Amino acid sequence: MKLQASDFNWREMMEVLSSLTEEEVLVFLNSEVKGGKRWSVIERLHQRYTMLRAARERSELLKKVSK
């Protein structure tokens, strides 16, 4: 079963958000944009996604510099 952001209310979403991977958050974000259209959820998912993406990109840059 494929979960989507619309399967969660706000409280449930906040409980699981910190355990999701960058890819999972992006799937949730895209599903909310297409289906749910709850602005507060879209905003929070985007915030989390950008934090995870920035951390990944920073790690990749540091690996390049440390070689």
C-alpha cells in the first residue's frame, strides 16, 4: 500500500515527518500538491524537503573538498 500525504491529518504528519527520507518527503509533497492542496501541509513538507536536500548536498560538497 502506497501512503500519501492525504492519508494523514496534521498531527499524524508531524509525528512521522522526521522519520521520512528525502525521497519519501518528496513523494508526500507531490501527492499533496496534486490531491490534498492543504497549503499548511505543503509548506511544512517543502520546509522538511529542503532541509533534507540541503543536508545531502552539503555532505556531497564536503566529500568533494576533502579529497
